[in-house]
Amino acid sequence: MQTLGFIGAGTVGSALAVGLTGKGYPVSGIASRTAQSANRLCRKIPSVQICLNPQEVADTADIVFITTPDDTIAEVCRSISWHPGQYIIHCSGAYSAELLQTAHEFGAHTGVLHPLQSFSLQTDPVKNLRGITYALEGDDQTLPVLKDMVKVLGGEWIILKPSDKLSYHLAAVMASNYLVTLMEMAAGLWQTFGVPEDKAVKALMPLVRGTLSNIEKAGITSALSGPIARGDYGTVLKHLANLENTAPELLPVYKELGSQTVKIALDKENPNLAGIEKVSEILAN
């Protein structure tokens, strides 16, 4: 079994290290910017060696993951003398394997493995590796290696070209990061009538889970409900008037999201065309 090394012991790197170790991949070394993160990972993989610098990791592993922040991946790669035949992988969703060009010039194989998942230090990140999709990029030598890892982790994969990466990452940001933003906005509206954020989130979460479940089971269009789906323009007018008084900063967001929602509503079975058209006119003003 090929040995793994990790440069960067943050949440994603640690999850992959522990997850792959549990599937039989030996981890020969890790290097991290902080001793705290390195020691935390070592407690989960007692046999692993803490390396003093990234070069030591590169000198001990067949497959090296650079799991540092995106803006430092290329810099870290340039700082290392790589070995021909090694596999150098980064886990950025936004950037292609071109960040690893220096390693390629040393004769190493390069690629990308991005787990499409939200990781948190408050949960067990290894559990989040199973059943998810991994975005892969690499040459004919690298892709089989990455696919084998995804298989043992119990995931599925998609193959991306470098030109696909930004659209892929944008979709992830909108589906995950902006969901957090929407929840903050919704919870903020509850605070205008005296409900604290924690109770607002607790109350809203079943609604969110139900919506996500409906999307998964029935598809996006069928899952849409609410006033725009019904063409209930009177309710939309009341929403806008309320926002004027309680949270005027949310008006542009509400109108833009509403306009996008109109497009979905029009695709529903037997849509209220007159009502939805009226909603569209209201949101455009």
C-alpha cells in the first residue's frame, strides 16, 4: 500500500488522513503550521510522525496531500524538492492542479481531490466522508489512484477539467455557505419580534430539513412551495412592506431571490401564470 503524507493538518486534511488510515493507507508523516493541529491529528493516528517541515513529508511519502489554505498551496509546492513518480494532490475546490506545476516539473504526478462536504470541528469529520461526491482532476496515472481512495471511503466521484473548477466551486458556495447566510437573515427577522437566535434556528431547522428532503426526493421544481409558487402576489407585497420597516437592507436580496424563484414557479405543473406574472412585476419595481 502506498504511503501518504499530509502538509496541513486542518479539518479536511485531518479527516482524510484519519479516514484513509482506517481503510488501510499508512500515513508516514505530517507537517503543519501549528503544533496544536499536528498534535491533534497525531492523537488520532498514534503511529504517524510529525515532520519539522514540508520537505520531510515529501521525502517519506508516496502520495502527498497539500491541505493548506488555497492561497498557500502553490507557495508550499514551490518550496519543496519533489521526487519523480510521486503523487502530489491538493484538495481545493476552486483551483486546478495547475497550482502544482512545480511538482510536475520534478517528474511527479499531480491531481486534485476535493470532498464536496461541509466540515466542522464540532462534528466527527470522518463520518462526513462517506456517501459524498469527490471532484477529481488528474492525468491518466493520477486518476486511478484518486478513484481507489474514493472507493474505499464509500464515495462517488466526478471528473473536472480545469475550466470547470470555478463553476463547480460557485455552486458549492451557493448551496452551503449562502445557506448559512440565509439562515442568519431569517433568524434575524425572528429577533425583530423578540425571539433570540438560538430559538429561531431551532424553530426553523425542521422547515429547512423538510425542504432539503423534498428537493432530494422530488427534485427542485416540485419542492418549491410558498407564495411565489402559488402566484400569491398580495403576500409578496406585504413582505416587501414589512421589510421596509424591519430590515430594509434585505430588500435587494428578497427581490433578487424572488425573481429567481419566479423562474422555478413557472416550470411547476399547472402554474398560476397570471399571479406569478404579477409577482414578477412587483419584484422588478
